[in-house]
Amino acid sequence: MKRTTTSRNMIVTLNGTSIKKGIVISFIVLVITFLLSGILTSLKPEYRLTSSSIHDLTKHIDSEAFLQLLGAENRYFVSAMPEKAEPIKLSSIMFKVATSINPDDPRSLLGRELPGFSLFDSEIVVAGDGTNYTNMPYESPPPTEVLLQEREASIDKNDVVNADDGEPKTPPALTTGDKKVVYIYNTHNTESYLPLLEGEDDPNRAIHSKANVTMVSELLGKALKEEGIGSQVETTDIQDNLKQKGWNYAKSYTASRPVVQSAMASNQDLTYMIDIHRDSQRKDVTTIKIGDKSYAKLAFVIGGDNPTAEKNEQLAKDLHDLLQEKYPGLSRGIFEQGGKGYNGVYNQDLSNNAMLLEFGGVDNNIDELKNTIAAVADVFSEYYWQAEKVNGETSSEKK
């Protein structure tokens, strides 16, 4: 009996067309990867993907959403969640990341479409009397032709700064001696006030090389000295430096940064850094009458992208509270600015005691500014000597 053995073999058929497609697709992907890598590395630094770019993409996402995402992998994070936390909606998160629009906040859309509406993205940390989102501080970059143009001033800077009011000054009970502990400078040093400019009434043209906000700085330095607090007033023309480097107005803080760093390095006693500006709001927002005197109102601005923002904010809160006690209504409040369209740091990362102060607006006159300068010197000196007393007592306890 014959047995027939049948041999079964597996036959694999390869489609040449599919192999070619796979090779071509792989090659295209490889080429695109190299092209993207080349583009990203050849971009100017300001256009590259940075940590700040990631921050801008994710800053609209609620912190609870991050906790829930982390909790999906590590249950430890769930313990930090509120008891009644709502489950995350991935579709909503993806929409926010892709568009930077928060469906729950129409300002995120309107800020892109309506001119000037982006200032509503700033946060009111502490609101002064009458402060709301319609009258927040804002700075309007001056037209290029105004920056290049020199005009007549209706006031002489030297006459204002060196004027003697004739009133004898009582020597301060406390003094820093030869130590200069306050550094005063002006990043936007050409910002001026309409009453200082001959025949000018256009707020966009409130710019001058001499009759400007630097007068406020010098007067504040003198007022602090009368309170026994030594100060160093920066005389560097930062806006001129900006022109020399060929930089635009938006890079003003980049230009002022090395100036501040140099001052701090050359004087270790400098403890407080004050960058003085002038707001673009009009007189009804920036002026107040206290008693029989008219004052230019103050606004504290905090850089929201600054890693030491909380400490800078605490200093602003302490001074705001003192102003409210002694000069009710003089402070417009504390405002945090950051993100796209703002510098967001304002060199405040250089010191825990850094602040940006808006002294009045385009319509305030020199008398209103002087009254405010005297009030700031009064309040700051009270804060300073109290802080020194506390620090001295703490040092004694440690010893």
C-alpha cells in the first residue's frame, strides 16, 4: 500500500508597489523632519519655541485640569483636588490650547479683534477707589515721528528740580547717612505731560527729551533725602540708548536692564528699585483732590511673568495700604500685566523690592505731581523705617 505525502509550503507574495510607497513616505517624513529642525534652529531667538511659548499655550488651562491629568497616572495628586471638582473636558482643553480662547471668558476673543481691548487681559490685584477694567493703566507707544522731533517745553527742568520753596526743612529724626538705599530710574524717560509742553494738546505727542518724567524722579530723590533716605537717581538716557542700538520702543526694558544691573553691582546698599512712568489715561482718571490740594494719582504695576512677582506684589500692597490710610484715593491700585503684548517682567526679577510706579497721566501738571511726590516720600519713609526697625529687632533676636 502506497502512502502519498503531500508537502504544503507557505507562499508569501510581496507587492512591489506597497514597498515603494513605504520607502517614499519614510523618505518624505525624514526630509520634513530635517526641514523643520533646520527652520526651528535658524529662527531668531525671539521666534523659537521657548518655555514662555509653552506657558502662553497652557496659561488658559485651569490648574485643576492639570491635577486631574497627573492624577490619572499618580493617584497622589488626586488628594490635592477640591472635594467637588468637576471632571475635565478634553475637548474644551484642546480648544483652549489650539486657539488661546477661553469659551468662559469672551475677553479672550474680543481682545484679539477689538483695538485696545487687550488691556483687559491685565489683572486688577487690588482696586483703588473708582478703579475698574475701563480705566486701567496703559502705555501707548508714541509715533516714530514724535520720538525724532524736538519741541518747545513750557517749563525748564532745572528750574523745577532746583526750585527753593523757601520753607525751612526740619532735619529728619532718622537717616541712612551716606548710604543710598533707593534706586530711581526711568525706562521710558521721554514720557512727558501735556502741561509741560508748549501749545501741545495731543496725548500721543506727550514726549520730550528734557521736560519729562525724569523731573518726577529727581524731585522724589530730593523728597526722600529730606526724609533721611538716601537715593540714587539714574541719569542715563535709556531711550537714546535704544536709538543708538537701533531697537524699537518695545525693547525699552531690555535697554534699561543692564543700566539697573550696573547700578546694583556698583552699590550694594541699594535695596529698593523704583521705575517711574507716566500713564496714558486722561485727567478724570489720574487726578484726585484731597483736602485743598490736587494730586496726580498713582498706579502700581507688577510684572506677571516675573518669578518674584509675589514678593514685589507684597511691597506694593503694603505701600498701597499706607497710602489709603494717609491719602485716601491717591492710589489707583495694583495691576498685574504679563503675557503677549507686555514685557511681563519689567526688570522686577532683579530685586524683591522692585516696583513700577505710574505717576499721574498725560494731563497732570507739575503742582499735582509735586503734591504726589511729597505724599510718596512721606509714606515710603514710614514704611522704610518701620521695616528697618523690624529687621533690626529680628537680627538682635538671632544674635
